[in-house]
Amino acid sequence: MLISRWNFNNESYILIPSLLGAAKTERETSKEQCHFDFSDKFLPIGLFHRLVCLCVAESSLRNSKIHAGTLEPPFLSRHHLRAELQPGESFTLTEEREKQRITLCVSSDAMAPKVLRMCDSMLRKINADIMSSGLVWSPYFWDSHSQKFFSYNEATSIKLSPWFTENTSVHPPIGADLNSF
């Protein structure tokens, strides 16, 4: 899917991310980061835009059905998305083509596991539907206390906060219902 419905502020449009300009991205202040690293193979052109479409569709759906129009419209540029799933709690996705990765940042610890599962499920959906399951990526999680990144296995084993907590049941794949996208 390279287009998505845009339903915010009582306006309905069709979003085509590949036509977005390369506007200067917002400065991300969150220290909570996850990198989806595609460098073992490559980050396909268009994958980020497909992910953006799914995220905007989810935010738009939540805006109209759950939050009664109270979510802020997403901020978009060719390589950046900031969106809300709950009022006042945003996440960002940034495509870093030269590093072959997509970076996820969250504004609140409480939403980190949910956004991680959502993005991982969306990537798995894209992989199954578009890439014939040939896409390979590795998630890495930043720990602001130790000032280093942890692999998925390391992060889950130490229950790295805020991504993995005692209340987060995570078993590979991270996953959610892929048919809901």
C-alpha cells in the first residue's frame, strides 16, 4: 500500500508518501529509541513509505473511532513521520537510508511496547505481502542508562525498559494480528 486515507481535523484526503518533500525533520527529543536495522541485506526503496501509510491509517482509524477527533494530525516528510495513537503521546519513525535503518522513538515509556509491537507487526505484514518474506531486519534498543544498544535477545532477557517490562509478554515474533492492517 503506497497510499493511505488521511482523516484529521474533519478533513479527508489521500496520502501518497512518495510525493512528500524532503522537508527538514523535527528534532526528536526522546531518548527511547529502537533501530530496525536492515544492513544485513538492504532497506528496500518504498518500504518506509509503506510503513508510513500503515501508521497513518492506524492513527486515522484511532482518531475517528476511539479518540473522537482529538489526535494531532501526523507530521510528515519524505523520510520522517510523527504520529499519535493516544492524545499527547506521539511516536516518530525516521528513515536513515545511508545507515540502512528505520529509527523508532516514543514520547512516553507507557506506549513503547505497544508501538514496538505495532511497527514490528506492520513490517512483518509488508514482508509477507510484498517481499515474499525475504526481508531481513534486526531490532536494536537504546538503553539510556548504560548508553549502548542491545539486540532483541539481549533486551528481552534483561527486560529493557521501556520496551520490555514484567507486564510485557514478548515471545518472538513480537507480533500482533496482521490481518487488522
